Amino acid sequence: MEKFTDTFAEITRPLTKIACTMFVAFLVGGISCCFASEPTALEREQARIQWIAEHGQYQPNLTEPAKQEVLVYTEQKQAEINRTWSKQ
């Protein structure tokens, strides 16, 4: 009758290979899922055009520094929203 350590030594290598294979598969799948959900530049441009068509181009009476400030603020808020959604 074989000892437990002999049986364990025989099983360890295949189990390690299976675990590594599963880890790599989940890693690749997770990374591809993250990039698949990111909109392309064309999709972002189409969304921007659609927004302008529906709501107009920002506020027409803003000065150039005010426009820049609004864009920076919008980017910050969008980053906060993205972080919140990525945690869920």
C-alpha cells in the first residue's frame, strides 16, 4: 500500500498545472472583458455628435476659460462615476 505522501506527490503536479491554466484563462478573460466594455473613439465621437444634436453645443455665452473649466470639471466627475461603477 502506497503512503499518503507518495500519492500526494503524484497528484500535485497535475493539480498545479490545472490551477495555473485556470488562472491564466481567467486573467485573459478578465482583461479582454475590461477592454471590450471601453467605447472606441468612433463611438465616443458619435455620442458627442448625438448629444450636440439633441441638446446644443454647451452654453453659447461661455468664455473660453469658462469652457475649459467646465470640461475639466466634467472629466473629473466622469472619472469619479467610472471609479464608482468599476467597484460594483
